Amino acid sequence: MPVAALTETKRSERFSLGKRQPLAPEFFNRDPREVARELLGKVLVRREGRKLMAGRVVETEAYLGANDAAAHAASGRTARNQVLFGPPGHAYVYFIYGNHYCLNVSCMPKEEAGCVLFRALEPLAGFDEMARRRGIPAESVRRSETSLRMLTSGPGRLCEALGITRSLDNGVSMTSRGSRLWIGDDGYRPKEIATTTRTGITKDAHHPLRYLIAGNPFVSGARIENCRSLATLGVSGSH
């Protein structure tokens, strides 16, 4: 097993929530591009009774609302997307391609739609449970970084690994420690953030609204070669 994967496995064995606190609703009450960048490095936590699963956010995409043709909010408020028009910091979950869910978090003030899509996580805790949900042998996950990466690299995979569904999670607050799904800050800051175009869309596909931790092996694979460092765009990779 590569050293990096072994380090994360050991971290998983002793991971605890400790004093980690959820991000406040105000964190999400702004432009999705800012939220998408600053979510990188944060920890997404899933609680189901005594089961704890967690992963570090390593890849996101920003969707800008009514003026973004690729956004679900572009066609206005519907029963499906009404979470996007509600308070910031709530989960927006949808089913896509007839086979997997995608997790987003609402941004912007109430009545102004916007969101960030979670594209990939670096697993931190709950490896065995994630592996069971993904149909991957737990022993393989512990021995191989390739198998470990398969748990949560990609929006559909991470939702399956964490058991995220629309019926269970759509609309839940992600800013409360009592929630089954929340985002915390453990002080980690990426050394470098990169950006590229969003993937899996055809409308407004040229905008560089996909953000990732540069060099992280757990980001999803599409068009990584086209990334640009945000440092070259006058944006710091840490804050």
C-alpha cells in the first residue's frame, strides 16, 4: 500500500469528531464560486446512529443559479429544485442518469438560487461501511489506494458510499451538528487549489467552475490535465 493511503487508513482508525463544529449558515450565504473554493479541505460528516463516516472535500463545482444555463435553477423554481431557493446551507439531492444521486449544498440568500456540487472526497472514517455500500471488499480498500479511491471519487460514488438519497437527505440542514449530514472545519488548508471546466454538462460548459485540491489522488478523473492553478489567477489556495 502506498504511504499516503496507509497514513489515511491509520487516521481513520482514530478519527473522532472531537471539537469539530459545523460551518455556519453564513459561510454558504454568498457567491457559489467562493463557497466552492473554500469548501475544499473541509470535512463532510455522515452520522447514522452509531455509524460515523467522513471524508475531506477535495473537488467541487459551482452552479450560479438563474444566469447559469447548466444550473437546475435556470428554469425557475420547481418542486424538484425548491431547496435551491431556500435558506443557504441545506442539502439539495437529485437523481441523475437513472442510477445515482448527487449531493449539493444551497448557497446565496433565500430566494436567490445557487449551489455547490460535491464531486469527490478523501475518505477519513468509516472505510468498512463505505466499502460495504459500494460493494467493494473492505480488505481491498485497506490494502490498495486504487480501491480506496473508488469509494468516494465522483459524485455518484460518494453518495452511494455515504448512503445519501433524495428521500432521506434532500432539504436537511448541513450546518447543524445534530444533522445526519453536516460539514465541519478541522483547520486543514490546501496548499494549492486548481480550477478547470465543469464535467458532464453541455450548457455553459466552458466556464472554469470546477475546483479541486491540486495533486490530490482522490479527485475524479475527467479533464484533470486541463486544470489551472488559482494562484495564477490571483486567488490564494489557502485562507
